[in-house]
Amino acid sequence: MTPEILLSAFVTLFVIIDPVGIAPIFLGLTGDRAAAERRAIAIKAVIIAVIVLVAFAVGGQWLLAATGISLPAFRVAGGILLFWISVEMVFERRTQRKESTAERSVVEEPHDDIAAVPLAVPLMAGPGAITAVILLASEAGGGLLELFAVIGVIAVTLAVTLVILLIAMPIDRLMGKTVRTVITRLLGVILSALAVQFVADGVIALMS
């Protein structure tokens, strides 16, 4: 995989996971915890998210084959899903939906392990991220070296997410809601272009 493809894969996954948007939700869920406990929750959540996303990156193509879904069809469907996520980001609906999901998960399924639910799943390893890693693994061509490259991208993206969560409190004070909103909307525009490319590639493959 070329550096350009790896960079595109990183940008795609980073935008979908949106650690800048997750950070204030993380603070809201762990605001009453000690610093050491918040750090442990963040690390555990990232580890779980890595395991989930790597599992789908490795087994995603097998899952498509088992269900009889062609790769071009999945590219079109995945691109449409990612485009919808980008629309939510541009119009500032995604953060609200994530906050609502997190609150509902905590209320309906009260437990202490918020690292697994809702932080790891679905906030980090949600439908959009799972779709993205399957698409990225399929775009890699199926080779073992390429698959390891995709896994590396997943690890790096979530490592950056972990860093942002660990310094979430000073970042939240420094950025404020307005800056977060602007960044989220800009990332949404980037994601929309990437989503359109996925759809275009899928349509071309279906027609060929």
C-alpha cells in the first residue's frame, strides 16, 4: 500500500471515529471519576475498540462472501452510509446522536463498565467504523502484508484517539464548543468526499 493510500485510510477512520467529538462525551461519562480511573477507562475502551475493528478487518470479506454480498455492492452501500454520517457531522447532528446513545446505554443498561458500552461500542467501533475497516481491508487487495497495514492504521488511529481522551479535559477547556463544531464540520466535508469516492468505485465495478 502506498503512503497516499495509508494516509487516506487513516483520515477516513479518524474522521468516522471522531475522537474530538467523543472527548466531551467521555468527560461527561467519567466526570465523577478520579484521574487514574478515567485513564484506565480510556485505555480499556480503546483496547476493546481495536479488537472489534481488527476482527471485522480480518473477517469482513469472509462475512461478505458468506452472505452472498459482492464487494462492489458493499462499497456502494458503505459509501452511502459514510455519506450519511458526513451529513450528520456537517449539520451537527452526529454529536447529539452520540450523546443520546451514550445516555440511553447508561440508563437502560446500568453498569460500571462504561469502557465497553458505550465508549468502545458503539462510540468508537460503531457501524460507520466497522463499515470503513471492511472497505479499507477490501481496498487493500486481500494480501497479508496489506491486511497488516490496515490493522496498523486501526492501531494508530485509536492510539491517537487514546491520547486525545487522556488529555480531554485541557483540550475541552482550550477548544470550547465553537471550535469543536467547526472542526467536526470540516471533517464531515472530508468524509463526504471519501464516501463519494467509495460509491463511485463501487458503481464502476458493478458496471464493468
